Amino acid sequence: MPVAVRPLTIDQLDDAERVFRLAFGTFLGLREPLQFTGDCAYVRTRWLADPSAAWAAHLDDTLAGSNFATRWGSFAFFGPLSVRPEWWERGIARHLLDATMQRFAEWGVGHTGLYTFAQSPKHVALYQRYGFFPQYLTAIASKNVVAAAGAVTPDECRSALISAHRAATLRECAELTDAIFAGLDVTREIDAVQEQALGDTLLLRDDGALRGFAVCHLGPGTEAGGGVCYVKFAAVAPGAKAAVHFERLLALCDRYAALRGAAQIVAGVNTARAPAYQALLAHGYRSYAQGVAMQRPNDPGFNRPDVWILDDWR
């Protein structure tokens, strides 16, 4: 049967969620594949953030798979890409990737990437066909939350700011990430957290200037899941005090997680950012999963030793 790729629509989200869980749960060998990611939500939150960057593949009017693209200014990545297990090896993923590559071209982004299973030659080979090259591992790490060492003040939470100050903060965050990698801008993630009530964006200031920020999901129905604070993206400004600011930002995430009743914090970091990776481990995080970051073109992008960013492209 021919494969048809069309925009994913709101009435297909439950079906797409089921296919996503079934596909990844089956690949990972879970006894109950549909329990993959538990009460986390990836499909609905990413569709709501940008419905124009989500696709559904159909076989005979049956949803066979889906894919999502995310744009962070001058950088974009895709995933999760999933296909019904009974229809693996039928080229459905390539149809979804063709649509995604076309959108990347329309966006005009100069750098793109993805996160995939490091242990799967099949996945790596598929993405290499589209010009992506495997580079360093990305570690997904967690730590248990202990009692908060102090409060989180209103000026440290973007949600507590008045509307005008929230808009100004968006600009500050974009300027900070642009100083790390030209055009990098995670406004989409910050807006999604605010508009969907997924958590909060934490702000680290020094002498009145923004030195770092962390976009956090918290609880069920987000990418964190129940009892978890997930640092979707965090960054500190480059410079001589970057390591100090990074440690302060990690401590701010600790306080936020504790005050919101989370039992665990989860964050990802690419190991090419060796000082940030080592600082995360020194702060008490331990890796529990890892994948390989693939990029197009084959250059470091913002996966460099001088970059203090937490993220993963799952």
C-alpha cells in the first residue's frame, strides 16, 4: 500500500501517542510496551507547541507513524519518530523524514540534529542517509531531590513576573543563547512551558544581569512525569564565571524541584561539553541512559567543551 504523509491533526493525538509508546516500548523489549514513559507526555505537548511541525504517516487511512520537528532559532532537531512495529522495514520512517527535511529547508536552519539509540546500527545508518553524522554521546542523568536549602524567589521564576517583564526576559534568554551559538533561541520551549502550564523557566541573575536560565517541566502530563522535575533546557552565559553560574543554576533547579514536591530531577547533557558533564556528575547526578547525538553538517555546533548547556534531543 502507498504511504501518505499529512499533517498530524488534533483528533489523531491519542492514536499517535499509542503508536509512539508501542514502538519504543517494543524496541526496548518492555514486557508492557504501552507503559513506555509512564505518565509523561511527549506527543500532545509537542503538537501544541507547534502543530505545523508534526506529521502523520498513513497506510490505507490507518495511522502508521508520526514525527515531530523542533526549531530553536538557527538550530532544529526532530523526534520522537515512531512507526507501528508490525509495519517496520516498510520505508515509512523515510517518508516521515522526507517531510521533515523539507520543513528544515523551508525554515532555512543551517544546523540540524537528532538523538538516537547508540547501540542500533540500523537507526544510525538510516539517519546517515540524510546526511547526519554520529558524534558524542548524550547522557540522561538523574538525582534524588533533598530538602530545599532555601526558597525560590518570585524574580527567579518567569511565571511570577508581570507580562511586560516576561517579554523582556524572553529577549534576554535569546541574547544569552545567541552568545553561545549564533541564532540559538529556545523561545518556543519557554512559551510552551508558560502556555501549557508544564512547569516554569528559572532565572539566574548576577548584578541584575541574566547569567543563566533553566526551562523545567514538572509532573504528570509533561515530559517529566509524576514526581519528576525535568530540565528540558538550561544554559549559562559564556565567560570566566560560567562554571560558577552553572553550579548556581543547578542549585536553583534543586530548590525549585524540592519546593514543588518532586522526588527526582532529570537532565541531559552531551559529553562533548565535558566540563558541564563533569559538573553535573559532581552535583550528584548519575547517568541512567545514553544515546548518540547526530548532526548535519558534521561539526560540533554547540556541543563544545566551552558550552555550559543542559539538553537532549529526544
